[in-house]
Amino acid sequence: MSATNNVVLLGRLTRDAELKFTNTGFPIANLSLAVNRRVKKGEVWQEEASFFDAVLLGKRAESLAQYLKKGTQLVVQGELQQRRWEQEGQKRSKVEIVVNDVQFVGGGRGAAAAAGEAEPPTGESPQPVPGAPGAATPASGGPTADDFNDDIPF
């Protein structure tokens, strides 16, 4: 029998990603994700937060770390992993998400501020950052500015 280990979470980063490198130069980004859910306590619905640690590995960690800022809303998909170690004679363990895929969600002023970008002056459209998550390039087959018609009736 094969076991399935897959988790998908939508939440906000509770702090900026912490990018570190192993002794061999392998990049690792540590993340902390807050996920809210509504629970009914008596007759009142309340928001309840859960916090999850996640780790992003390799080149993806290095290239995305600059965009993984506190407050950024993300969907992460990955696997749960339990790490075990001994500290001062005590056995310790921690469950974290090893991230396989990251999707940035949300938008508008909050996303730009979370990414540390200035909002463009009124009337100007923001220019995509080359290599940034969601930035389309002609080489990737994504849409370009020429693909959109300004005569949209709505």
C-alpha cells in the first residue's frame, strides 16, 4: 500500500523568508505561514489562526526569497516532513511543509507593499519585474502587452 502525503495551504507569511545556505552552498528558505479558519464558539463565529512552518529548497528558494515578505498571501503545495534531533539530551521533533510549489495570490497595493515595491503613479500600469513570480515573458509563451485590445467594451 502506498501512502499519500500532500498538503495545500492558503495563508499569509508571518515574517520575511529567512534565506540560508548550507556549507555546500545549497539555498534553503524558511517560511512561517498563518492560516485562518472560522470556528463557531457558542453563538458567535470567530477567526482562529493556525501557524505552519515551511521550507523551500534549491534555486527556487534563492530566486523567490526576495518576494516572500511578511503579509504576502500565498498558496503552498508540498509534503509534510517530520524532523527529529536531540538537544541537551532531550529528543525533539518538528513537522514542517517541504514546499514543492508556490503561487502568489491577492494583488493590488497590499501585494506591492508586501513585495517592497512602490506603487506606480496614477495612470501608469506597473511593469513586471523580469524573473518575478507571475511575470510573463514572450519566451515563456505568456501574454505580452501587444496581446490586449484597448477597445474592451466593459
